[in-house]
Amino acid sequence: MICHCRTSHDAARLSEIPTCRRVKTAVDLLNDSSFTDTEPEGVLLAAGATGEIINVAIHTEANVPICIVDFGEQLLIGCLEKEITVL
């Protein structure tokens, strides 16, 4: 996987995990209705799936970093840091 990282400086300061890092899901990732092809609250990826952080954004209301993770097969998922672990 080739990393094309772009991170806002504000998000990078908040994030504990740098971009371009390989990660795995620490928990099952559930659909928050963002993916219309999967039922709401359905499992998008099971715990243990691997991917790479390609960007970090900030959830403006909660003021927490969201790691945008590329899990391959055209699947990008925004993850909280507690939902992933660095490999």
C-alpha cells in the first residue's frame, strides 16, 4: 500500500497516532449509517482488520481526532483512536 498522507496541523497535534502508520481494528467497527450498503449498526469490519492511516481530521463538535484509515477494496473508515492499535 502506498501512503499519500495529508494531515491538518491541528489534527496532527491532537492525534496520538501519526499518519502512514499500519493499524488494526481493536473492536468491531459498526456502521453509523454512513455506509448505505450496510445496515445501520451492522459490522463494517471485524476486530483485527488491518489498514493504514491516510489522514487525520478533527471532529469539530467533540474536538477529537478522527483517523481516516484505508482498509483496501475502496473502503475508507473514520476511526477513533480507541478503535485502532498501531502495528
